[in-house]
Amino acid sequence: MPPVPAQRRIDALVERCYAGLDAMALGREAVGRLRSVLGIDAAFVATVDPATLLFTAAATEEPLAGAAELFLANELARSDINHFADLAAAPVPVRSLDQATGGDRDASVRHAAIMRPLGLGDELRVALRTRRACWGVMCLHREAGAPGFSPREHDVIAKIAPHLAEGFRRALLATHATGWRQPPGHGVVVLDQAGSVTSVNDAAERWLAQIPDGDWPSSCQLPVALLAAAAAADHDQAGRERLAPAVRLRTTGGSWLSVHASRLHGSGSQSTVLILEEPGPGEITSLILDSHGVTGAQAKVVALVLRGCSTKQIVSQLAISQYTVQEHLRAVFDKLGVRSRQELAAALLSPGH
């Protein structure tokens, strides 16, 4: 149990998770408040696409920001210790490097190749998840000469993690469209084998202008969401299939952007193409349902509604009563703020409109 003054700071941080802050504003404030409770020499906080766990936005402190692309490559390229995807699926989504390696930090490629050259020692990683999905990740670092994170500090992070996750989920819901506008079209960005931008079309430039400035690592040509998709496409070719090279995010205007990445081959070199476009019908249905807290049973009813099934057909396919179908639909209507099946379909299949 933390000392009383520290506990009050933790409780205050938990309250801030429900204050309606922008996700990255909440992430930065969380790190600042945690510094008064436990020692932090550098920090990284990111929101993720729950379906792929690829980063959609990030707040990165030095010296981590200068190595953003190296950290991304490590996260997707090979087996290593405490990958965020592993923590998101673990019974306890919080683990330090020292805990995982028994103090042999160089057992992690990330530490040996990236962190130690930056003068960093132990790191405490956490997947920020609610009961339904993972909405973000956080990594706290200590300098090489500092003690590792203690069991008490693990417990502090484990306590606040679900509240931060809920804050990130609510931030996604709070991003309202400022009015429907014609989407920019199909944006195309081509990267060379080294990851440098070689060409970009006008539509891509218009999409990029709608991604917040804070989501662009200082040392990179592209925002973190595009870097993550490109890194995933690169390492998909190497045989790692856990993360699909696609990511969905909100723009500054509140509309949805879908980024897909693929490798190109030819002319003796490999390139990566990024396609930026408005999500197609149903592409973000699961994300919208998860973000509104729709349960698995309710989502099954919604899926059949979107296929045009009647109540009688839903009763037959799911082997539930007509009363249960109506209860599920009422709950979903309340969560999404709609009043009919038609409005539900419009909200899920054409959310940008």
C-alpha cells in the first residue's frame, strides 16, 4: 500500500482519467503525475488500434523520440521481451524488464541494441486495456544507474492502467466530426527500403494535414500511425503475422482515416506503399462497438441487424428469445445514441457522414 500522500496523488490521477481530456493530453498528464509517485527518467505513451495494436498517436520524451523508428522495428520485427502485444494478452498486463529477465537486461534485444546506448536501464511496460479491448500502451524508463522498478511500483501502474484505458476509450468517443466534408480521396505515400518518403500524391498530403502535429515524432518524416503501419508491412514479409499492416484513427476534424500498408517488389529494391483513405462500409464497425462498450452478445445481434435479418431470424440464428433481442437492441441504441435499426446501420456503416 503506497504512503497516504502518494495514494492521494494516485487517486487524483484516476479522477483525471474521467475528466474528458484528449488522449495524448491525458497521457502526458499521467506521466507528469506519476513522476511525483515513482521515479521516471523517460516515458512513452501511445493510443493503439484495438484490432491490430498498432500505434495511432504517441507522446514520446527524449531520448526515446530520437529512436522512435528503432523502437517500432523492434516491436514488430522479432521476438523480444515484453512486447506490448504480449502484455495485452497476458493475465497481468504490467511487467518490467528486470522482472522478465531476472535482472539480465541484455537478454532483451531492445535493451542491448537501443536502450543501453541511450543510457537507459530498467523499463516498466503496460498495456492499457478495459474488459473489452486494449486502447493504449505506456512505457516508463529509468536511467542505467538507477534501481529497477519495485513490486510496489508495479502495483501502482497496475491500479491506474484500466482507468487510463477507459480515459483513452472515452477520448476516442469525444472526438466529434466538425461537419461532413468530401474526403480527400485515395492518398498514396511511397517509402524506399530505408523508410524515407520518395513520393506522395495530393490526396495524401491533404490527409496528412489532418493528423495532429503532436503525433509526428521529431526525427521522422511521417506521423507515428503511418510509421507503425509501414513497420508492420515490412515485418509481415519476414513471417510475423500477429499484427496486420492496417490502422484506423481519428483526424483533427473528427473524421475517420484508414491506413493500409503493403510491400512493393521490383527494380532490384523493395518499397512500401501506404494507402490513406476513408474507411469502407463496416471497416470500423467493431471499433465503434468496442469504444461504446457494446458487449459480445449485443454485437452478435448488431451483426445480424446489419445483414438485414428480422427479429424472428435473429431469434432463430442465436437461439435466444425475442425479448432478449429487443433488450440487446435497446441497450445498443442507448449506447450509440440512435433510435432505430436504420439509424444504427447509418452510424456503423457510414460514420463519417
